[in-house]
Amino acid sequence: MATVCELRCPVCDRSYRPEEVMYFCPACGQVGTLMALYDYPALKAQLDRDAFQSNPVRSMWRYRSLLPLQPDSPLPPLRVGDTPLYETPRLAAALGVARAWVKDDGQNPTGSLKDRASALIVARAQEQKMSVVSTASTGNAAAALAGVAASVGLRTIIFVPATAPEAKIAQLLVYGATVLLVEDTYDVAFDLCYTMCEQESWYCRNTGLNPYTAEGKKTVSYEIAEQLGWRLPDVVVVSVGDGNIIAGVYKGFYDLHQLGWIPRLPRLIGVQAAGSAALVDAWQRDLRPEQMQPIEAQTIADSISAGLPRDRAKALQAVRQTGGAFVAVSDDEIVRAIPQLARLTGVFAEPAAAAVFAGAQRAVQSMMIDIHESVLLLATGNGLKDVRRAQQAVGSGLRVQPDLAAIRKALKQ
């Protein structure tokens, strides 16, 4: 078990004992989303990197010794993590880089990387004897929480913008969650959820607000490092909405570097939709997270739509500390990227996840990525989450009469 020794604010750099605070930095407010830190010298003395190779556990729990849970805490039964990583020479050729991989986290139980955060939050909720866990989401975090919570019989209450894709709302209801369709933005739903959690003593899983969401998501970086034999790519490209995934990716590589298991951190490039690009603007203008102002987010990529990214402090830290960058891509580019990524790799990604392909293209064109470098694209969600956008990208098939002559004629068109 890795015992959290401090929770540190990326805004003011204050540190708190884990028992002092439950969510964010008291001095900075909600912009001060906290980072969980460990006694790395002690862990380094206790753990052997190569021992993970012989660990029979094929899920994120193979890294339990690096997660903030008690040794006897029950774990949710769903297999979360251990998602495939593919080296894809055709993707490398299309991007114009030396090597390229795609990590398909859409293979998680509810179809997104966010299962990792929810699995850890549910485990901690059980550890703390919480009876209700709640979150606000545009779809994926809610589905992840509803699915993992259903596997242990924990009640979930979900706040979702009424504009969320119908397929994602249906997924929540199938899992038995109580679903509140908020007739307003995600940001409004987020605030309502947190207020209710505080007043009703529910455990709040809200992205970034709960410091342990990134601790679950960091396991994707552990897997990337192990799957690549601890030889990391030069660049990892991540789609960004609230900023918690890129914060988690950074935290995972940070942990491994502190342990001396990797010699460096890869550069992180965050990809935002042009209509929801608050972090791109902040990075370009060198703003501090507390200087950022909300925007009216408009994008078809609902999973990365956020007017004011909730984990903006740690997201900016992730990019700045690794010498990375933020890039924005249009909705048209995102829609085109769905079939482009699928045809190059066989990975079917939802719009927010496919955005990494468009973002990587933009980064290569802008010389943020050199042609001699290696690049990994993190595909965070399955394309079946939003089939309507995939249909928009590819149209319909060839309608033919049921005879061979008509088929041959259609094939020649």
C-alpha cells in the first residue's frame, strides 16, 4: 500500500495531511485541485520494478502497491485497465513521425479511461463506508461511476447536462443510477452536484475536485511504461476537457520518475476542441490557472466540453513541467479523425478520443513534434459511445439490388 503523505496544491504550493482536507485546497478554493504525494524513497526501497512483470493480476490493481488504499480494502470486481497498446507503422507514416503507438482505453468495461478513476473512487468509498457516491459528467465519467458502483451495489446519483448523447444517458440508466438531467451546462451540473454532496454527505467523484480521480487515471501511464519495456515515447498526446486525464497521465509518469524507474517524462501535448479551448488560450498567454475565466463551450466532442476546466491547475502543470503544449482542433477535424484513426489503427474512438489524431497532425505541422520523434496517442473512449458522429463522418453504405450484376456495378462506382 502506498500511503499518501501529503496533498499539495499546484497553485499556492501549500501541503496538507490527507486527514486535513477531503477535496480541494482551502486557501485557493476549487481551482486548487490537490495532488497526492507519497514517500518515494520508502517506496523505492520496498518495490522492485521488474517484479511487476511476474504479477499475475491483469488489471489496474496490479499497481495496488502504488495506490492510496488500505491493504484489506475490497476492490470492485470489474476488470479495469490492462488495455491494449498497439504499435502502428501506418499511423507513424500518416503523421510523418519515426514511430507511433495507440493506447486503446476504450476497451475498459464501460468504454472509457474514466473507469480507472471510478474504480479507485468506489474502492475508497467502500473503505470509508460511504452509502452514496455522486458525480457530474457529460457522460463518460458518469457511466464509469454507474458501472463500477453497480458491480458492488453502491448507490449512485448522477448529474448530467440534458444535452448529453442519448446512448450515454441510456448506459447510466441501465446500470441503475439515479440520473438527473440538468437543463443547463456541465459546469452548472458540476456545482449542483458538489453542493448536494456537501449537504447530504455523499462522496463526490467530481473530476479534479476529488484528488483521487487522478490517482486512478495515472495507472494508464504505468501500463504504457510497462508495455513499452520502460522505454517511453518522446511525446504522449491526450485529449483535454476538464484537464483531469492529462493531470493523471502526468502523475503516473511523475511517480515512476520519482521511483527511478524511468529516466525522463515524455512531453505531454493536450488537445482541445476549438470551441472549448480555455487551456489552449491560457497556455498561449502564459496565464496562471486562477487567472482563467469561463468561456461558453461549444463542441460536438461532449467528453471534452468544459467552459472552465476544473483541473486546470494540474493540467497546465502537466504540460509546462514536461515542456509540452496545448493545441486546438476544429469540430470538422475531430469528425474526420474518427474514420482516419480507425482505418490506420483499427481503433474506433468517440469524437473526444479521436481528437488526438487531429491534434497530433496539428502538432507535427506546427513543429511541436519533430519528424524523428516517437509518439503515443491515448484513445480515451470507444466510438460506440457516439455512433451518430461516426455516421456523420462516413455517411451510409452502398445500397444494391440482390443480384451479382448490381453488386459488381456498385463496386465499380
